[in-house]
Amino acid sequence: MGTVHAKSPETDESEGSRMDLQALKLKTEVKERERKLIKIRDKLAKLKAHGMQMKMKFLKAHVQRVHVDGLARTKDDIVINTVRDVFSAQDFQSVILKIHEARTRLSNLGCFKDVGVYIDTYDGPDALEDGIEVTFEVRELKSWGAKANTSIGNNEGSVSTGGMLKNIFGRGEELSCEYSHGTKKSSSFFITFTKPFHNEASTVFTSSVYQQGAEAPWSGYKELDRGLLLTLAFNSAASVQQKLVLDGAWRHITCLSRSTAFAVREQAGHSLKSALRHELFVDRRDDLVFPTDGVAFTIKNELAGLGGDIGFLKNELDLQVNVPLPKELVIQGSLQAGHLLPLRNNKTHCITDRFVLGGPMNVRGFEMAGIGPHSDGCSLGAEMFWAAAIHAYSPLPLLNRGSISDKFRLHAFVNTGNIGDFVLTDDYKRNLQVLVRDMRLSYGAGLAMSLGGFARVELNYCIPLLLQRGDRPNQGLQFGVAVSYL
């Protein structure tokens, strides 16, 4: 037998083109069928997941026993109150939800650093057919610890260090001691005891003994406060927090240099202040530094004069509104206002209680406290002020969105405001004329950066447009760092 060789017949170009078109058409049909199969598979998966949820909802289950392993210093009563709600579940789906809620509450007690959950069938002598046993494995916090961190204030940074005793009495209590030193020669020392109550309002009681020193170079004085601070904080609604603060302080004001104005020198000396303060915080923004939507406002009311030689009624308002626009643009409007009413005819308040206006994170285009009454270059502050701003924010152009570019924004702004010892009457039209008269105005643009997700850094070019005699404008580049800003 010989070898047979076979050869395919030759084809012309038109036949080859027809074969390519048929192959391309076949590939297209295959891809279309694959897409349809993927859609069908996704729908089946959704139906299966929905069916599982329905099965879990109708699958009866009862939690008969709960174990919490790993307890040493933590008291049983707060743990029992935290996990008690798990027993109310009637089906397997609600069991899972109740266990997740209990785990979250245990993590928020301030007693544990880790919480694990295990679910098993219950096989005790009184076991039901659908009985379940739940075990929470917890790891308690160390009884003591040390900390060192940095923080940001208004154009000032500080380094703090200290130690703490945690879960002292077994219910999340903490005793801490902290010392901090700032870049502007400010220093503070706090001994603080914190007691959480673990109720629906998340009430926390805090008591502090403190010594705090700071300098105000724009006014030519430095201040040293020693006192006692009692605070009761609670949540009255979602995103609504309130604080009641009782502050008793012995204050000592001294001059920074020989050039300090006489109007500031006569404020120097010792004073005793006892005040009750109420603070209301509402924050519904989607971000602290660069929000794209939401509203936030703060109202503070302070009554001084319960004791000592300082007496006044002080009210402050801080409002911010954010409106998203197309192409990731955001318009932001801010309003700040304050009013101080003396309650006595003699020495009613110190220079440190008065309002100041102006600065790189306040009314931009002016020096720190550069707006309002001055004497020999020292800011004297005032008993009333208001300030408003409109910002337009935009992401950095020509950059892909990512973790780095999201920390920066270009922004343009217009700031305005006024400050002074105004005398308001019942004539609202006259009051409006007084507040608007002699107002300041500035505008500019620059670069803003988010620092740690809570502080803000700005480098702006500012142009003061309206100013009054005695003001201290700062046209050109201006750098600022702050947690709160206008």
C-alpha cells in the first residue's frame, strides 16, 4: 500500500471574504447569546437570593441561650442589657439582625477591643426543635494605656501626650491625663474622667480639671486658665447632639510685651468666671472637610455670672449649606454670627470673652483678628459680629479621581462681614442698616486640602475690596490651617 496525500482545493478571494463574514456573524451571535445567558444567570441569582431571604424569614428560630466569653473586669449588668434584645427574635432572619445589632452595641461600650459571634443549635435538656445558642467572644481592653498625637486648631498645631486608665469600674469608664503644647506657645493640662450611661441617647458625663494657657499676639496678651469643667453630652435625634457644660475658671491675663496697648493693659489681672453653656450640633453633611451635600449648624448659648466677677449672656450661630451642581461642582454658603450682652454695670467681661473677626480661615484677605476696633495695633474685639461666605469648589482638572486627588479642591470665594459694639433696638429696619453699614468684603481663589479627614489647609490669593479705618488687610497669598472655617 502506498501513501495517499490529500490537498484542499484552492479558493478565490470572494469565497474567502464570504467565509470571514460568516465567521464574524457567527461570533456576534455567540456573544449576544452569552450576554443573554449572563442576564438570565443574574436574574436567577437575584431570585435565589430573594428566595433565601424569604426562606430565612419564614424559618422559625428561637434563641434559648446566650454566652459571653472573655469577661474579666466588665460588669454583667451592662452586658446583659446589651444582648437582651436577641431573645425577642422569632425567625432566623430577625435572629441574624438582632445578633448584628447586639455585636455593634457591645463594640460601642468602650470595654472591648474585639467582639466575635458564633451560632449553634441548642442541645440542652429544655431544647426546642428550633432552639439556637449564641456565643459572643470578647477581648477586653487593657486596663491602662498611653497615647501621643498631634492636633490642629485655628492656624495652630499642637502635640499632646498622656496616659489613661480604661474600664475602671467595669462599665466603660475612663480616667485620662493629657498634656499638650502648641506651635504658638500655648499649653494645656487636663485630667478627665468619662462616664458613659449606655442608654438610647448615648449619654456621656465628663468631668475635667484643667490648666490651659494661650497667647493672642493680635491683641497683645496671654491668658492662663485653671478650672473645673462638667459636661453632659447626649443625642436627642439622628445627627443631633446636645451638650450642657458647667465651667468654673480662674483666669489670669498678662501683657505680652511693652508695646501692648493701654486698652488691653487695663484688662490684665485675675478674674473668676462661672458659666453655664448649652450647645446644639446638627450635622447632615456627607463629609466634614469637602461636603458635596447636606447642612450643618451649631448654636451656642452661654450664661456667665453664676458666681465670680464676670457676667454676660453670649449667643453664637454657625451655619453651612452645601448644594451639588453638575460636573462635580459644589456651591457652599456659610454664615456665622454672635452677640454678647453684659449683665452688670461693673466689670462684666474680659477681652478674651469678646468676638474677633478676620484671618486666613475666617474673613480671608485680612490678618488674624484684623477687622474691627484696634488700639496701637492691638485688636480689642467687639460685642457683636456677623460673617458670611460663598464658595465654589471643583476637583483638580486633568487628574484621575483617586485617593490623592480627592484630598484637594480648587475653590473661589467671596467673604463679607462686620463687627462692632452695636446697639440694637426694636426697630428691625434700623438694626439691619447698622449691621450692614461699614461691612467688609473680600474675594479670591486658591487650593484647599483635606488633612486627616477633619482639618483643612488653604493657600489662597486674596483681594480685600471693602475695608474701614483701623482694619489690617492682607492682600496676596494667605496660608491657613483650621478645623472650623467660614
